[in-house]
Amino acid sequence: SSKMITLYDYPLSGNCYKVVSIESLEIISLMLLILSRFLFFTLNLV
């Protein structure tokens, strides 16, 4: 997204860094949620 690009455009800007760090945390939590569901379904199939 455009917010992620702002980190590379203005790496020294505190506001942009805060926005990107918040988005990255959301992405990590989303990936963990998908991963946990994937593991849950695969364990049920076995």
C-alpha cells in the first residue's frame, strides 16, 4: 500500500515510521492468524 512505500521514501520521518510499524504489526498478526488456522485444519485432516 502507499503507507508501506512511505517508509522507503522517508525512512527518517517519525510519523511515517509509526504508520508503517503499525501496519507491519497488523500484517504479522494476520499472518499468524492464517498460519494458526492452516495448522489447525491440517491437524484435523491427519
